[in-house]
Amino acid sequence: MPLLIVLWVGWCVLHSLLITTTVHRWFAGKGGRWQACYRFGYVVFSLVTLVPVLWYSHTLPQHPLVEPSFWLRVWQSLLLLAALVLFIGGLRVYDLRTFLGIRQWQQYRDGQPGESPVFVRSGILRYVRHPWYSGGLALLWGQPGLTDVSLVTRTILSAYLVVGALLEERKLSAVLGESYREYCRSVPMLLPWKFGR
């Protein structure tokens, strides 16, 4: 179990470091192909390094921590439904090709300048600022079969998602300024508790 904790924490730290403003500026300073490949390379590297951690966690013997009950299954189903709504809502407002780094590469290949980030407040972003982080949390805790191994995984990844959202907030606030800070004051970060207002 200690190795699992080290692997998950190491993956989360590395994943977070590679998306920092400092690293992004370094690639932007290199320009050209380096800058164009940065986001796509980051996504690929993150997925490739995630596979061995997931594989190792699944090889460990697991001991159930709770007996599945009707109400637990209902709660988990609601969380999975919430995750689905949040992920689909995010897909409707985010540009997936930009998120994956495909658009940046195509712009470089076509000789077009990179686009500045666009501040969007429509769709699900009217109710929650980070729907994919929220969806990730709901997905983690909505899955059935809580074991000692999955509890470690879910706890570390939950902390990672919360810290990731806070770091993202700091970057967006620096880039977008007062308009984003005003948005933060009116729309919740992770839990859409103002839904319907």
C-alpha cells in the first residue's frame, strides 16, 4: 500500500507541475513546434504514465470496506448521474480539440497564430465553474465496490482534483482579471449549490 500512495502522489505532482505557468512559458518561449505540441504532448504523457499506476493498483489484493446496501447503491447511482450531466455539460461549452491540444497543432501546421483563451459563462458554467473537476469527484465516489485500495486511490485523486481546481482558479484569475474574480463570487467552484438562481 505505501508504494501505491507514492505512485499516485507522484503522478499527481508530476501532472500538476507539467501544466504550471512556468512550464507553459518555457514551451511558449521555444515557440514553433515546441509550443504547438505542448498541450497534446502533456495529454499523451499524462495518459501513458497513468496506465502503470492503474495497472499496479488493480494487481493489489483488495478488501471490501462496506457492505453494499440499497441506499448506498442509490447514492452511488445519483453521483454517477451527476458525473454524466457535468461531463456532458462541460463538453457542450469546452472546445475538446483545444483541451486535447489538437487545435494548437493544426494552427501551427496551417501557419495560423494561436488563439487567446475565451472566457465563457454559458451552459453549465452558469452553475459551476469547473464541471469536469466536479464530475471527476462524483465519478470517483459514485463507483461501486469501496475497498482499502480504492479508498486510497479515491482519496488521493479527490485531493488532486480539489487542488487542481484551486490552481486553475489562480491561473484564470491572473489571465482574465476582475471579470473572472466577479464570476467566482457569483458561481460556485465545484458544487452547484446555487443551481436555479
